[in-house]
Amino acid sequence: MKRILLICLALIWLLPQAALAHSKLQDTVPEKDSTSESSPQEIRLTFNTKIEKISSFKLFDAEGEEVALGETDVEGDTMSNRPTAPLANGSYKVKWTIVGADGHAIEGEYGFAVETPVPSATPEPSPSAAPSPTTEATSDGEVSPSPTAAEEEASPSPSPVANEDGEEPDNADSGMSPLLAVGGIIVVVAVAAALLRRRKP
């Protein structure tokens, strides 16, 4: 009877000690179930007891593919590692395995997400609409486009026709030529009449 009582007392004393020696995850970076607006530079796990150097963890993306990490560093109750490249947007899971203070291997996992804001594209300015040519109504009722200022400047203005010598005709001189011819005829007739009068006896 005394032996049974001693065994029960030993169990009552040993069970709390074993429970206190059991290692548990206490803190994480990034925080458990958190959403980060940038890729974490480091993943760090802290436990409530010292952990052995052989402890490690792995990182997996939403598709279950393992994400490349560097070498895990274990110091006291903390182990950490760094991604070899910035993490893309999405959800991630950390799976860890440690050897705690009681000498037993313990496994666990926790998750976090990355949602880096994507800058919006700047809209390109739309080209301004070219002005449409104005229209004018013809005498037949049809509408014809009127020439623009550029077309008016480009169209050549009518030039006078050159004569056979390559010189442009003088409108004033061409109008006076018939008058000079008539005047010459009158002078010739007057001179001829005067001569006839002198010849008569």
C-alpha cells in the first residue's frame, strides 16, 4: 500500500516537470496569420525553451512548392533564416522541426501572407482630334468642303501669261496702242490733203 502511494506521489511530482520542459512556439516573425505589405527580410521563430542546433524549418508557397532559404541559424531559444529572393504576393506556410529541452523532436507549422501593393499604370494622354474641314453649300444644294488655311496657302495664285519675248504684257500699253494707230492715220491724211491743195493752180 505504501509502495502504491509513493508511486502516485512520484507521478504527481514528475508530470508538471515534464509539462514545463515541453517546448512550445512562443513568437514568430512575420507574425502568425499576419499579412505583410512587403517581402520579409527574415523569418524568425522563438520558443519558450532552449532548442538544439539540429532544429530547422522550411518555407512553402500556396501551391506547396518549397521556397529556397539560406542556412538556418539556431541560437538559444530562437532559430532564423532568410529567403534567397524577395517573396511574391501570396500565402506561405512555415513548417518547423525542433529538438526541445526534454530531448524530444517536436513538429509544427504556422502561416502568413504577402500582399505588396502594385503601382497602377499611368494612362497615356489621348491624341487630340484633328479639326474637321468646314463645309459650304454649292448652288446645286450639295455640300462641298471649304479649303483650309493650309490648303489656301499651298494653292498657287494665277500669274499673268508671258508674251513671246518672255515678258509679261502691260495692260496699259495694250489699251493705248489702238488710239496711237488712229492718231497716226489722221495725221497722215491731213498731211496728204495739205499737199494736194498746194498742187492746185
